[in-house]
Amino acid sequence: MRKLESSFPNIHATLGHIGMAEWVWLRRWKGESPTQRPWWDEAPGLETVVENMQAVESERRTYLHSIKDEDLGNGLTYTMMSGKTYTTRLADLFTHVANHSTYHRGQLTTMLRQVGATPPATDMIVYVR
């Protein structure tokens, strides 16, 4: 793998980090507090990471359809992998996950350009359209 300077050393590690974070936060939203990262976030094959990210997306969609608008203002108590416990409004956690992934997708865009690839559009408006 080619080393690219960013938060993570390469495209694979960056994508795995996004998937891992989305998996961890979904677990927390559902009342769990994982103590370890998922096995697949550093799997050797990029296909494994992508397949598991798609599974997280599907599970998240089901979860989001199960909650009510009034749930968004509720505090959710969760424990970080460090052992620290926090309570945060669910709406703020949703915003955090979207913001976190957006940040790292921007890094992926830069990395892909550095290796001569044309990255997909990642702007929110493109998704909304």
C-alpha cells in the first residue's frame, strides 16, 4: 500500500476507520457499549470493509426508522472504549457521526486524487438530490 499523509496512512485505513466509527456509534445508539473495535475494520481485503460498512448502513436504516422525533432530544448514556461514561442528546450524536464521516471522506477524496483516481462526489447536496 502506498503511504499517504493524513490522519491515517492510507485509503484502506481511512475507510476502515469511518466504518468502525459508524459501527461503534450504531451499537451505542442501540444501548450497547462496545469494548473493542469490529474485527473487520482492518481486514486485509478492502471488499471486507466495504461489505461490513454496507451491513452497518442497512442496520442503521432499520434503527432510524424505529425511533420517533421525540427520541432525538433524549439523552443517551454510553461508555467509551476508554471506560469513560457520557450522556449526550441523541440528535447531537447523529450530528457527530455525520460530521466525523464527512471529515474523513474529505481526506479520502484527497488521497484518491493523490493516487490518480477520480473520487465520487461527497457533497451533501449531491446526496440529497
